[in-house]
Amino acid sequence: MKSTLIIFVTLLTFTAQAQNIDIFTTTVTFPSNYVVGDYVEFSQASPVAAAASGYYEISIAYTRGNIAAAATHIASASHANPDVWREAGRTNNNVYTSSNEFYNFTIDVNPAVHKFRIRAVNTLGIDTPLPVEIKIRSINFSSGFTALSYRGNSTSTTGYLPMTNDWDLIVGNLWNSANGVQAIRALSNGYVGINTRNPTTHLDVNGKIRAKEIKVEAENWPDYVFDSSYELPSLEHTDRFIKANRHLPGIPSAAEVSAGGIELGQMNSKLLQKIEELTLHLIDQAKEITVLKKIVNEQLSK
């Protein structure tokens, strides 16, 4: 009976230690006259496996006056990272007001030394000291955290800390035996694929797209067709080109479109150019018809 009791107590102690190793909590208080750029380094982590396991969830919460805010950040601070402070990305941001301008703090991470700091990006006015509740959770394996308390100020531009090398969303019905489907994939160069594992542009979609409205920004819109200096291609030239190439001048062929697709902005510009050229030809023909009608009427009146 005594042996059983000793084993039970040992297991309870181990569980409590595991929770403490993976979680760090603290309260950082900014003075009433703090300014944008003020920061506090509050913790240093000790990941395992040559620091390859450094993956953390950092949550903050604070109030000032009638403003309440909270956010959760994700930080990767793994093996052989650069010795530079970077801003951690957010997976959740709750400002509890009608405007995001009241978001007041962000989390920076130096991945080379696995340090964390909280930095002011707004002040919410000068009032009273502002305590910020902070919680770090090690998502991967950890040997624990060390509390820090170093204060400073930095207004230099802080780059973003990559949250992951790439990211996948695999979807499917766990009830049946069908394999999951690659719904979304994001690569380290910023390329995103939908229903494809190998995006080659900022957004690759392997399938149909349906939208109520798509806005395409374009430059060099073909109003130049109406400039007096524009050389309007003759209908004879266009006729010869069509007979030789089986498509309009300046418009990609069916083979080119099949191989490389089209750019919507560029294609709309080219189509408008052809419409404007056709309009000018129609205007010229209308003028010629008016002249011919006048000549015919004069001949008939004699």
C-alpha cells in the first residue's frame, strides 16, 4: 500500500513540472508616461534538440480606461536563426472597440537567443501605469524559461519574424477512408496555392473561381489611340495580318493562350484598343458614306 502511494505522488509531481516547463506567465508594467518604442525584454526560452524545437504561442491582455485588448502571437525561434529582433505574427487580435487604432503592444522575438520582448506601438493617452498580462506556451519541447527585466526604447523599423517555412491546410472527412485534399498551401516566398501543392505566383488556383466583382489595376490604358499622333492600322494591313496569322494583331493566338493563359488587365487593355481602332474606322466610313450619299443625291437631282 505504501509503495502504491509513493508512485502516485511521483506521477503528480512530474505532471506539475511538465506544465511549468512549457508555460511562462508574468506581468509587465509600463509607466504612465511611456512612449511609442518603449519595450521590456521579459523572458528567454530554452528549446531542446539544438534549439530546433523553438515554437511558441505568446498571449497578452491589458486594459486602460475604457479600452480592453488582447492578442495571441506565434513565434518560431529555431536553430541557427539571425541575431535580430523581429515582430511576431498574430493569430488572434481582440481590441474590443470599434477601431483597431487602440491596439497598443506587439511582441518581438530575437530567435538567435530565444528572447521575448513586448513593445509599445501606441500609447492610448497618458494616464496611469499600464500592466500587461503575458503568457508564453511552448508548443514544441522546452527545457523551461528564464525571467528577464530589461527595458529600452527602439523606434527603428522592425521586420516580421517568419511563423513557418511553409503552411498547409489539408481537408477531408475523417469518417471515410478517402485521402485528404490540399485546400491551401503557402510557401516561404509568399506564394499561395489553392488546390495545388506547387504555386508559382502569389495566388495559384487549380480550379474555378466565382466572384461578384474582381478589380484589376492596369496602366497605360489605350486612350492613346485617340491621340492625333497615333498611327491607325489600315484595314488592308489588318486583313493581310489575319490571313497570314489567323488572329488579330497584338492579340495572342489560341496556341499562346492555351500554353500560358492571359493576363486580365493586359487583355482588357488590348481588347479596348481594338474596339477604339474599330470605332475610328467606323467613324471614317460613316464620313465617307455621308460624302457618297451627298454625291449620289446631287447626281439624282440633275
